[in-house]
Amino acid sequence: MIPLAWSITLAAALFCIGVFGLLTQKSALRILVATEFVLNAANINFVAFANHNGDPNGLVLTFFTIAMAAAEAAVGLGILIHLYRHVRSVDVTKVTVLRW
């Protein structure tokens, strides 16, 4: 069995990488990947604590988070394709199409 501290350390590292990516990247695709890192860090914590406590509620939350991440990726990629067709760029600093 994997120690709880190792799982928490891995989740913290993934979370830090994801937040760093969200704050520094300009490409919309890289921002989506950074968001997935943050969600996967939460999933690792859910699974680790569910196994540690012997309670399956964390596993159920993981399934909901995975479903939410899939929906986020589908909607995000749809918006990204639409923006690329109109602006010819995925740089989020250059995109002003969604403004009124």
C-alpha cells in the first residue's frame, strides 16, 4: 500500500504545476492542460483519503470530477476551435471576440 504522505506530495506537486501553468501560460490549450493538472491533483487526494479511511465516498467524488473534467475539456476545445477559426490564434491575450 502506498503511504498517504506520498500521495499528498504528488497531488501537491501536480496542483502547484497546474496553478503555475494557469498563471503564466498564454496559449489556451496549455491553460486547459493546466486545469486538468489541478483537477487530477484533487482526484489523487480523493482516492488517497478514501483508501486511507476505508470510505468509498472519495471514489464517488472522483468519478464526478472526471466527468466534470471531460465536459470542461469538450466545451473548452469547442470554444478554442471557434476562436481559432475567427482569430487564427490561440493566444488568450489577443482574443477579443467574446467581448461585447
